[in-house]
Amino acid sequence: MRKVRIAILGAGSAGLTALAQVRKHTDEFVIVNHGPYGTTCARVGCMPSKALIQAADDYHRRHDFDTLGILGGEGLSVDIAAVLQRVRDYRDARVNGVLGATDQLGERSIAGRARLDGPQRIVVERADGGDDEVIEAEQVIIATGTRPVVPAPWRAFAERVITTDDVFECATLPRRIAVIGLGVIGVELGQALARFGLDVVGYEMRESLGSLSDPVVQEAARQSMGEEFPLHLGRAVELREGAGGIVVDDGREAHEFDQVLAAMGRRPNIDGLGLETLGVPLDRRGLPEFDRHTLRVGELPVFITGDVNGELQLLHEASDEGFIAAWNALHGPTRFRRRVPLAIAFTDPQIAVVGQSYAELAGREDLVVGEFDFSRQARALAMLKGSGMARIYAARGTGLLLGAEMLAPAAEHFAHLLALAIQREMSVAELLTLPFYHPTLEEGLRSALRALAKDIYGEAPLELATL
């Protein structure tokens, strides 16, 4: 039996951030990881997907060359195998950087499957085949991450069904691909694969794409994405064997594909973790209730952090939560103010949701909405990126910014600016006093703010602060 001050279960983004904090204060710790090291983001998530998307967007740009007076674009071709190899090379460099966090820990880093036996006792089935190890910890940080959702019947189709964890390991990709699930990951990869010239069809049970809930922005997204690959929304699908591939049947139409990319979200890695031994109620997903400002489970010396808690499956949130859990395990409960919610999909145009979403605000009587259509924005038109819609939300009485949803070129930059303004509790009038350089895409944001200001204040506020 080993006794430690802190046991960290999982070496993903949350677990490694917790580890970095713990190591500053004590050597009495252990980190246990089941499966590959290297974090979801670096191995199979944000990093390889952005490398793939960059190649797809650059190749797709050839369609604009004639308009720009650049000739010869029709002669370009793409080598999918070479693209995927470059993605893996880039991915491996990112993973190698992450692996250094645990390389030199010796016996304080254990590859194996952890199982809780009460709040402060952990049984580890070692991956090296050694005897199970029992660890007693004063504090436990659960950061076991997630894995892709694949319906059990679909597993019978073997290599015909791949997940977002598998796609970057493929040596190449077939011509016909169905993307099932059009949340953030599905819509990103669906558009990228279509831009490589593959025959892609997207399926989604909901009527919406990505993380959008605003019906105006959602309609703009459906039109934009629908121009790049066919969308089948609001339909559940079934799979069956076809004569030369796998058939996707949505109840109205059936189409045959070479491969299906399952992008239906990720499931917390809690199977066999022993959460039932904590002695607290578990929800329908099998997860305990916790305080999102401390990450503590009830009054127990247990913290649940990162993607596994099912709340905000984003790297910056996982890192924040790893810090919060470690701080509280080391120093006692402190309630931390969470950052303004920020979610971005790297589609083209990009999708972003900042602060409170339309769905969260729709019931407010004081809600005011300002919008701007990027199809008429000067810089966007110069870039041949003239499409998209931004909608910004504020409170009528105070003019305080509340949130935004948008489909816009370079929305990642607008989103960060708005997140700063919301976190600083700025009003529409205050944000309008900031400089907006001409000609920039950000001028579209100013136009939406001016529409808000007219509705809130009745007349345009001074956009220069007085001395």
C-alpha cells in the first residue's frame, strides 16, 4: 500500500494542469493514467483537426483564384495521404511536448486503470501486468477524460465506422464519407473533408449545427454549410451493410458510403471507476453532483475536473478546472470565478458563442439584440469572405453586454474581444468608445453594437470619451 497526499486520476489537460500545481507544493503525489498519454487535445482533438482544416481551407481557396486574377488554380490537386501524414507529424510534435510532463516522475506516474474503493482509497490495475496496487490518498482528483460515442450496434461494422479519434490515423480516406453528428467536431471535419473534394453527406438528429441556438445565425449556418455538402437535419439514422459499402438510412432516404465518421460527441470515462463507492447520489449519466466553483464532490476530499465531469469539454476550461481542483486539494476549498463562456468552431465562416447563448437569454424581457450581416462588410468582400451573421445580446436597462452568437469570417477574434468586454462588465456604449481600425472585419462588430445602442439609448451615444 502506498500513502500519498494527492492522487490524480488521468493525465489529460486537466490532470496535467493539476499535476503542475501539485508539484509546486509537494512530492507526495501519484498520477494514474489509463490508455495513451498526450491529452485528447494534442492527440486526437484541437491540434490535429486544425492542421487538417488548414490544409482543406488552403486547397479550397483555389476556387477564388480566377476572381482575384490568379491563374492556374484549376491545375492544383491534393494528396490526401500526404495531408494526413503532415497532420500526424504536427500532432506527434505536440504530443511529445506534452509527454515531458510525466516522463521523469518514476513510480509517481503509473500506467494503469484506477478504481475507487471509497473517497480516499484507489486500487490500480497496472498496465505492465504487475500486481494491483492500493493507494491511500488524502485528496483525490478525478480527471479521466472522455471517449467518442459509438452506438453498440455500429461496432459490428468494424473499419467501416471510424470515430474522430481514428480519422487522423487513417493512411488515406475513401471517396464517399457520411459524417453522423454535426456538433462542433462534426461540422468542422465535414466541411474540411468536403473541401478536399470527397463526397461528404452530413446527418444530425437536431435541427441545428454546432453550438448555435440563435435561429437567425442558425439559418445562416445551414445555408453556408449546405452549400459545401448536403445536410440531413432532424433525422435519426440506422446503418446496414450495402453491396459495396455501408448504407445510412435516415427514414426518408438511404445512401451508400465507403465509410462513416461517427461524430456524436464524447462520453465520460467513468466505466469501472467506482464512483458508486463515494456514497453520494449519481445522476442518470453516473456522475456525482459537484460545485463548479470548487470542483468538489459534496463534502468529500474528491474533485472531479475536466472533460469527465461533462460540463464544458474545452481545453481552456479543462486547464482552469485542473488548477481549481489542485488548488483546493492543496489549500482547502476556495470558490473561483469561472471565465466567460467561449466556444469556437473552426469552420469557414467560423462559428462562435460568447457569454450567454440565445437559448439562455430568450426568456428575458429586457433582452435587446443587435445584428450585422457580413455579406455587405467591406473588408469581408475584399477578402471574398462576404458571408455570415453576427448577433450580439445586451440588457436594455443597463446596456450591459450579455453574450453573442455568430457565423463570421475570423469570428475567433471578435469572440475574444466580446469575451473581454463581458468579463469586464462593459456596456454597449463603453465598448463603442474603443478604436475600430478601417478597413477591418471588426467594423462589422461595431455596426452590430451601433444597432444595439440605437435600440437601448434611443439615440447614438458619444463614441469618444470626454475629458
